[in-house]
Amino acid sequence: MEKSYSESYKAAGVDITAGYRSVELMKQYVARTMNEHCIGGLGGFGGLFELDCTGISRPVLISGTDGVGTKLRIAMLMDKHDTVGIDCVAMCVNDVICAGAKPLVFLDYIACGKNVPEKIADLVKGVAEGCVQAGAALVGGETAEMPGFYPEDEYDLAGFTVGVVDKSKILDNNTMVPGDVIIALPSSGVHSNGFSLVRKIFDLENHPEVLKTTPAELGGKTLGEALLAPTKIYVKPVLAVLEQVAVRGISHITGGGFYENIPRSLKKGCCARIKKEDVRTPGLFALMQKEGNIPERDMFNTFNMGVGMILTVPADQADKALEILHANGEPEAYRLGVIAEGEGVELC
């Protein structure tokens, strides 16, 4: 590649040598995610991964894809790019574990107006950290320099994951019954959803300086730090629970909040009954509701309200599930509500 260079392409706004430099800078981060199943390295036309089906009688592959959304604007306004990659991974891997699957590989896609190798490397640094947290290998990706399509300082970031689950262990909510317990896994903040509303609430495009303020509700953090907190990755603690508990449903609480996401894991004829006072909601959400004069229902129908994921388990296994979660990186997991007869979500 040392002979690969086009003055004409560079004059059109695409510097292919910057792309090569980006790859060199990111290699150290990608290496952290490699394991014994990875074949080859970066530079090929596809990522190779040897599937180990030991202990899996009927392997089923499950895939998921997502992006970071307009949370990227916060990163751009703060000029901090090394954590949004974690969000990118989280939004994908947290989805596939809702079926009971273990994420195996991840690929990212970065589109930008101008390839600044150090910035691209920072983005991939975050992706690699997310992959390490999820136990997935970063086997490939793509960086597209698109002058005239994106402003020079802007970019988009999306990803894709593939996981595996034994067909007999795919979560089936047909076993769900009234009386089952809903367990909450706390979020790290807003995660990666609702940021178009967040940006409107604080008028960030016209007043980016507010990101440096420290509202009382945030316990000493700046608003920017609170908003940019990476999405929590729940893969390892949830997989630990799945090994020992008959989990009946999992919901990743993303855009659409409680009202859209919780019903996706419910059996027909079952509803999630949750007392509002039992939802442990961080001060950031109260701040947003106050500053934006947002109705309570809209808050619960847009944001995670402090709950990033829920597990529904049999009542007699709830304590065991909590014990496992507490021992595997979720010390603040708690009982959120119960399954009852009905449909959807009942916030009472």
C-alpha cells in the first residue's frame, strides 16, 4: 500500500493515505478484541471467525445493527470521540442478548467529511472497548471519507454484530405467567436514545456552552459528562443469569422507553405492572423533564428513565437472579415490578 496514492483523488477531497494511517493507529485497539477464533487480521475483504459449536446442539445465528444517533453531536460539540464507539457496540449487542444469544463478532462503519486519522482511531478505540466489554471480536469495519456529503468536522458511526444461541435456549415468553418478577438493570444515563429531544431541551446547537455547566441534579458532573456517559453493556451479567435461571423475557430499553420496549418481551395476555415510585430515576432525567417541560408519559415513552434493561424471571428464582447479577457487575440491579394479566405496561 506504500505505492497507493492519488493526487487527483486527494484534490477531490479524499486522502487515501489518511485512511491507511487510520488503520495503523487503530490496530492496537483492535488487537484487544482478538481471540483464538479469529483468523487473519485487518486488511482483508472480510473478517474471518471460526465458529465453535461445542456444547451447542443446534446453533442459531442472530444479528443486530444500529448506530449511535444524534448523541454524536454531543461528542462533536465536546470534541471527545473515544467513548461513542462503546455506545455503538452496546446498541447492537444489548439487542441480541434479548434472544439469549452470545455476541461473537462486531464490525463498524464510519462515514466522515474528512478523515483525520487520530479522530478515527479514537472512535475505533471506543468500539474496541465496547467489544472487550461484550466479549466480541472486532473483525472488520469500514471508514468512508465523503467530502461534500458530510461537513469536514462531522461523522456518523454505525455497527453490526452476529451472535449465536442454541435453538433450544432461544428465549420463549410463552412460559411467562402472572406473578413473574421484573428485574431492572440500571442504565448509565440517557444511553443512546432520545438525543434529538435532549438537544432541543438544552438548545445545544445555539448554546453549546451549557455542556460545561454543573447542574445540582448531576452530583458534580458537567452536563456534557452526564450526557456523553457510554451506554452500559449488559452481555456478561445477563449471560451469567441465563446459565442458571429460567429467564422468561428480556427487554433492552431504547428509543420508545418503557411503553415501546417492555411489551416486546411480554406474552400475549400479560402486562408489566410497575409502580412509578419503584423506578430509580437519576437526577439527569428530572433535570431534562423540568428544563423541557416534558409530560411524564413522554419521558417514559422516550427515555430509559434509569432502567437500561429488564429481565423477567419466575418469582421463586428472582433472588437467585439478583444474586448472580450482583456478583457479575450489576450490584444495583433490583426488583422493578411484576407480571400481571393484561396488555402492555401499567405504570401506577
